[in-house]
Amino acid sequence: MRREFIEFAPNLPVNVHYHSCKHYPIHWHKAMEIIYVVEGKISVNIETETHILKEGQIEIINSDEAHSISGRSGNNKALIFNIDTGFLNKYYDIENMFFYTETSDTDVQKSEKYEKLREHLAILLCELFQRSEDFEEFIEDTLVELLYHLINNFHYLIYDEESLKDNEVQFERYDRIIKYIYSNYHNRISLQDIARREYLSSHYLSYGIKNNVGHSFNDFLNLTRVEEAIKLLLDSNKTISEISEELGFSHTRYFNKHFKKHYRCTPMQYRKKHDLSAEEYEAMKKYDTLPISTALEHIANYLEDYPRFHSENRIIKLDIDLIGNAHGDSWTTGIESVYLGCCRELYSQRKMAYIAQAKKDLNFKYGIISNVFLKKSHTFNQMAYWEEMREIFCSLMKLDIIPQIILDDEDTDIEPFMNYYKGFFGEDAIKEWSLCNFKDMERKPDLSLDPLYDTAYMIPLIIDAYINQKEDMPYPALFDELSDEEIDNSVFFGGKGLINKYGMKKPSYYAYSFLSLLGENMIDKGDGYIITQRDGNYQILLYLYDDKLKSPGIKDRALKKSGMRTMLKRKYSINLSSLPDDFRVISYNINEKNGSTYDNWISIGAPKALTGEELKLLDTASGPSVKFYNAGKSPVFNIISALEGYGANLIQLQKVQKHL
């Protein structure tokens, strides 16, 4: 029997084998097969065609396609994915639908669609090998994504005629025609039959099939019959004339002619050459099965951004010599400026209290203020307005916040303003004040709305941007500003502020707070971490960041919380050598599950407005968790930190003061 039956485990519509193959004789099966060569070369014969697959290349073998595999090098290694087409058919009818890859050129499979295909296969392998929690569900989700990726990029028609990808009507028409041919090739079908079914002229359809399928109608029909002939020749005792009739050929000679055209031998000669007993067939299978874990090493680069890859076992080891890097490289810490908002809106004790706390937590120097100057159309006296606002400036000065005032109009006369406040604060203090036009600010605040701004996803985005490209970052806004764009939900509406209208600190607030606590001497920096020093104390900031944070779908995942299902995890083992003193260790941790105001709000049902009790509940539950422990003077001190979900962990080592 050349027809093989692929067995799948319950609830697992895919299995993977890792082989080094010398030879696997002609066979076929109902499952789709995807071959991914990770080392060396192999030759794959699929019906009438032969394909040479080099390292990194992929070939798709469709359901019931007769194929064989031969090794082209002694050290070839290939992943074989078998996918249950019954599972795929639940999501899209792929009966008699075919997918092809291109292998003729060395670089042909370096395009984005092939990279995405490799990523899907890598994820399937990862989930099957690791078998982490809910792995069956992740496999099914990945298979569905893979299915639509194949339909949109590797469908037979798109492979032959890329322009069909953008013409839905034509694509569906020729897909329908091909399926009809594959379902009825054994009958006496004609071009005229199909033309009538599609309400087209025979001439138009003949041209369309030739142009979009690559063969004339008759050639394509006969090729289909010839390719199906292999299964009857090798898996039945039917005579050549019986096979010819079953395939729909009008005469055996006609069958022989077309078979010889593609296989360079007659059907009888082919049967004699390839006919094997069951024992001979099994004996011809020559391959070595390799450990799946070694395959992961070859394709791990496609799993770098996959949150579940070794989520529990992956440990990032850091060895830090504190004495050897006692001073480190100098860098500027803290946030220079924070946008405080419209001047008049700051005229409240409540907002000023938030500003005072933010000054303490974020340690910024300048407070950016808008609408200090009245427009000419206003009837209110400008001097009287400044007198009313004087209390705001007094409060800011007491908090050691230097006003950075935005000029709304290039023609604004600032001299009366400066002279007015010189009388209250003195000329030296006023000299520090900054006045600038908003459009001329190099790093002006971003006041746009975006649902992402409310979520914990902002924590690693802010930290990574600050550490690696801080000069390009816009200044943060302290408060959410309502605008005409605001949606009905006024608790969280995508405002850029660090604090919402209820005074709740968003996750982004704590990202800036953590950054403000770093030292001015950078000891070490790498992927997802930075270690600093200040006055003999040390600061370690760990954060979970990956490039998917910049992907188009991240906003939907943030709002729908589907990101929680694919929770990113990372474990750090940090060895601090030459710990010079006794330290108090303080660990602050915040992420999607722990301390995120937005996620806590989601967990109580996302009410559109908050009661006093709900506000108190959220306020209590929000903010970083804190742990304390001691670190004694030692040659090596180890810190273990397990991060889960988009967030950050700040670890402070504060020198213990010796008391008599």
C-alpha cells in the first residue's frame, strides 16, 4: 500500500518529525505535508515534477499528491509537518485546493511571505515540543493563521498569476473552475461545459485558463488525469485499460501518449519500475529520526519574539563586576520636562497635589504650561489673568519646578509678562523660565489619542525608548486632556497623560518613575536591562520588550486583553561580583497582572464611570508591588527575577548605614 495513513493525537491536528533522509519511496496521504530543510539539501519528487530544496527552503505537498524524498547530501536535516486537512476544512474549504512554493532560485524564498511561513512553522514546533499550558489551543490558533497565510500567498492561482491576488472575482472564478476539474476529471467534461456553468464564452474561458493556470484546458485536464494515474498504477491491480477508462481518457493509446509526455515512459513501464511488495516498500525507507530539541536550535531566530518560547525555562544570565565597573559611563538620568497642561486648569489644589507627587516621583525639572497668554479676542484683561495665575506659578516655584511656557502666537508680546512676574519672583528666578513657540519645540508633547497609552504595554515601550533613543522622545503629558476625539468611555479613552481624570496613575507613570530612580553612572546595558550606580548605591531595571509592541495588531490585543493569553515571560539570573558593602534590596514590580490600573479596571468590568468604592479599590490595587530583603557583603551575590507580562522590575541596592 502506497497510501499512508497519518495518525494525529487527540486535539492535535498536526505532528512533526525531524529526519535525516536518504530515501523515502513514492507515497501519498490525506494530510497536507510541509517540508522545511534546516541543513543540507534534499530532492522532492511531486507527481510530475522534481524540486531541489536547499537549507532554509520549504516545499508544500498537498493532500493526496504522490511524492518521494531523496537525500542530496549525507548530513541533510528536514522537519516534516503533517497537517490534518479535516481540521483546516472546518475554517475554509480547501478540498481540491493546492498550494505551491517556488524553489528554482537560491534567493526566491527570502521574501516576507516565506519568512512569515517559517515563523508559523517554528511556533508549531515550539508548542509541540514544549507542551506548555494550553498548548493545544495555541497550535490550533497558529494553524488557522497558517491556513489563511497559505490561501493569501501560496495558492496555486497566485503562484502562477500574482495579479489574481487583487482581483477577488477572477480569483474565485478560476479557483472554482480548478476545483470543478479536479472533482470531475474522470468524467467526459469539456471547456463548453465549464463555460456554460460560468456564463462565459468558450473563447474567453480558453484564454483565461491558459493565462491564469499556465496550461490550456485540455492540457490541464490531461495532466490532472496523468498525475492521478500513479495512485491507481501503484496501489491497485487494475489493468491499464481499466485505469485509462476510470481516469476519463477516451482511449488507452491517448492515456499512454499523455503519460509518456510527462513521465518519459508508458504506464506499464512505470508500474514495473516502481511496483513493490509491502515488505520491499518498507525496506526502501531509509532515514534517521533526530531529536526535535535539536531542530529548535536551528530555527530559534524565528522564535525570538514569540512570548511562549521557553517561557518557563529560558534564563538570561548576567555577570556584573561592580568593582571593575565602579564608575561606569556617565549618562543623564531623569526627565527634563513634563507637560502640565492648560494654565487655568492647574488652578486647583487637587491637580497641584498630583503635580507635587509627580515632582517627587519623576524628578522632572521643567513644567510645560500652555494658554498663559490670552488670545486677542478675549475680553478678559491679560494683567488680571496673570494675577489670577500667580498662585499657580508660586506653587510651581515652591516645588522647584521651572515653568516652560508655550507661546500660542508668534507675535505675543512677552515683555509685559516677564516684567509682571519679576516683581514677585525676582529677576534671577525669571531668567530660568523658558518661553517657546509650540511648533518650534524639538521634543514637543504628543497629545494625540491612542488606546495603547492607557495600557501596561507602554511600560517597556517607554523604558526601551528612553534608554536607547531618549533624545527623540516627546515630553510626557502628566494629565489626560479631554478633546472632541474622546470616546464615551471617560475613565480610559487613550489620552497621553500619565494620570487619568480620576487621578489614577497609569502604568506609563511608573515607567517614568522607575527611570527617574536610575543612577547617573551606567554600569551595563543590554536587551531588556540596564544597571546603574549612584553614590555607592546600585539600580537594576529589567523590562519585557519585544518588537511585537510595534506591530499593527498590538492595540487590539491591548484592549481585548488577548495579549494576556500569550503572556511574555523571562527569567533573569544576575550575579553581582565584589559586592562591597551590606545592602538593603528593594524590588518594585509592575506588569499587566500586577499593579496596572488599566488591567485592574478591565477586571472589574470596565465601568464607564467609577463609584467612590470602585475608585478606592482600584487605587489600592494599582501601583508596583514591593519586596525587601538584605544582601550581605560577598564575593558573588545572586538576584533572581522572573518577569511575566509586559512590565518592568526595578531593583535598588541601597547601602546599609552603620550605626553605633
